[in-house]
Amino acid sequence: KIGVPIAVLIFDPTLTYRIIDVVALQLMSMVVQFRLGIESIVVINKTDSKDAFNLLNLIKDENNIPKRLKNEGGILSEMAEEFHYIIEKYKQATRLVKVSATAQIGMEELYDILHEIYCSCGDLT
């Protein structure tokens, strides 16, 4: 018997420059959960980098994402607004894990979350 399958999505912050990219990351996480029918954990790697700082600032204020998408304009922003609405409507409790393999930051938190999923003794918020 395998146990409880979990998807760990590790994102490189150098791939996210705009608020649209943040919505794409959120959507990828949701698609993995939907398609595979398993819990997923979103991990931002390289959190000791400048790119991670920029990404975390984009994510920090989720309530302003729709406004920031409107300000970008264009068809991609409109699509991202619709995706964001769906994400907000159906997202499950989760927390973003920030790690740095080189600085060995955040690994303990990642292990704790994996344990919580396996033992179903806690929530993911």
C-alpha cells in the first residue's frame, strides 16, 4: 500500500514577474488537485533571492489581485480575472511554503505540513 499521495508543486520565483503569473501559479495548483484528486502543497523555492521577494510582495495582498489585474489591461488580464474568481470560489485551505534549499530555510515547515496531511491531525492554513 502506498499511503496518502500528495502533490508538491515547487515554483521558481524567477518565472513570476507579473500579477498574471501569480494567478497562473494558483491555477496550476488547483488544476493538479482537480485532475489528480489529491492534496497539493505550493512551495516557493529560492526564497532568499530578490525574485522571491518580488513574488511574495505580489502575493501578499490577495484582496488587491483583481484591481491589479484590471490595471494591467488586455485579454490576458481579463482571463486572469476570471480565473482568479474561480480560484477564490473553490480554493481549499492551504498555506504557501517558502523554502530555500541553499540556505536551508523552510524545510521544517514543509515537513510539518506533509505530516499534517498524512496524519489528518491538522489543517493546512
